[in-house]
Amino acid sequence: MKFKLLATTTFVAATLAVAFTASAIQSADAQERKSIRWSTSSIDSYGYKVAATMVKIAEEALGGEYTITVNPYPSTTASMKAAMDGTGEIGYTADVGMSQLYAGEGGFKGYTPGKGKLVHSWYAYPMESFMAVAADKASQYKCLKDLSGKPTFFTPAGFMNWLNFQRMYKALGYDFKHVQIDPKTQSDALKGGTIAGSVAYTTAGASLVPYWKETEIRMDLAIVNPCPDEVAKLKAAGLMVAEVDPKVFAKDVGVKTIQGVPILFGYNMRADMPEDVVYKLVSAFNKNSAALAKMEPGFAPMAKDFVGMQVAGINANPDIPVHPGLAKFLKEQKAWNDKWKIATSGS
């Protein structure tokens, strides 16, 4: 009996020892893995949705050396600042946001990054911004000028589409009167007249942002395109006007073609992110671009010309430094421009 008790005690002790050892190894392994915090806009935004789908590819590309977490912020501007202040490593941004950052304008006026500015690292998809109103009030709004000075929800303050319409209104000489609301209350605000119009946006002319899908279920909408003279002014200011298929909406929105002004979105990093990390990430996204496009239509332009999209992102702000990892990738692809500047940790 004593022998059996001793054997049982020994077996339990050995089992616990193995369990504790395994736990310790797992704990040590978890501690050894480095952390990358991927900052995005709010959880109901396209930027968050895309980042969440990319995590697995990114972690595999880095050989399991890093644990990547997606952290949402109230706006794209806030996500950029998080990455630059050191509470994130990857920052959701767009060409217009990078322009304002380096010019010290808008949300970056007087701003000094705690760790360092974002540099060109990876560009993922275009978005097209355009104006919508309640269908039963569409007769009041024939051109964008009819909304000048009217209370409008230009997407949440700090979003890149918000910045995009700021530069559009500046080019047109219109009064930008933003009213901040919860996107989930957008249909009520349009119906009740709290706002006259609201800015919608698509990704690659194919995907409608999630909160807009909710809005169109609750009400009928109409798109207000810029009139020909407004299109001319926008183009004269260096902005493009792209055509979007109105079938991105489930119901008729009153136009045969939507005219939106595109911006190019990316996920940029500071210059102190190791070169091999950015190079591996960009290479993996390039390799998986076709598969990603099948999962998410917004990636179609990237899949069609991944290298060209990176070049376009840099050319939108050619004076901003390029991360060494992206530079290495573009040189391998014979797409590097010697006029561009490679970022250093002091950039």
C-alpha cells in the first residue's frame, strides 16, 4: 500500500513537473517574441478590417518572431500619431495625411512625434470620396456648391476622407462646415436634417465602408456629383476625379456614375523599424496579393500592379523619405528612382 502511494505520488509529481516545464517553455517563447502594434482607425472602418485580415500573413512572413496586434483609434490621424509617439509600430495613413504631417498642417500643426515621423513603407489601396444626401432632399443639391456652408458629416474628424474633402473644398473655395456625429447615427442625422449631407467612400471603387452599408439599409440615398466646372477646378488643383459604379450601393442612388476624388491609403512605419522586417512584410504582401484580392475586392488594384502602387504612393509625396526595407524591395523590382531619399533613423 505504501509502495502504491509512493508510486502514485511520484507519478503526479513527475506529471506536474512536465506540465510546469512546458508552461515555462511556452511562457519563455511568448516573452521572446517581439511585439508589433498595428494602429488603425476605428473598428467600424475599412482600415481596421483590412489590418485584421493581414495579421496572419504578416506573422508568417516574419517567421513567428513577432506577435502582431491590431489596435483601433478614433481616427486615422490618431493612429498615425500612435505609431509616431511609440504606442504603435505600424500607422494607418494616406497620401493626404502624409502631406499634412510633413507640412505641419491640419491635425499635425505644432505636433512633434515622440519617436519619429512615418516614412513611405507600404501602400495598399485607393479610396474614392464623394457626397451623399437623403434621396427625398436630392432636388435641393445639384452640385457640391449647394452644400457649401451647410452642416455636413465629412466622415469622422481626422479620417483621411475628411482631410480629402478639406482639400477639395479648399480647391473649390467652399465653406467646410463639419458636424461630428457617431457614424451609426448617420441615417437619423440625414433624415432629421441635423446634417445636410454626408461623405461616403469606396475602396478601389468596389467596397463600400461598413457603416455606410448600415445607412443604406435604413434609408434611401442620392449622390451629389461635382458639376463640370467643379471637376475642372479640382483637376486644376492637381486632384483626380475617378468614376465609381453606383452598384456599390444596394439601391438606386440617382446617378449613372459616381464621381469621387481618390486618395491612396497605406500602412507606414517609422525609420527605426528594422529594414528586414519591412522588406519581409512588403515581399509577403506582394506574393499574396492575388489571394488577398479574392478575399477583399479593395485589394484588386494592388494585385494588378503591386509595385506600381508603391511607386504611386511615393510619388504622391516624393520629398518624404522611403523606408530602407521598401527601398530594397523596389530596387530588386527595378522600380527604384534615384531621386527618392532613403530614410535613416534620424529622418
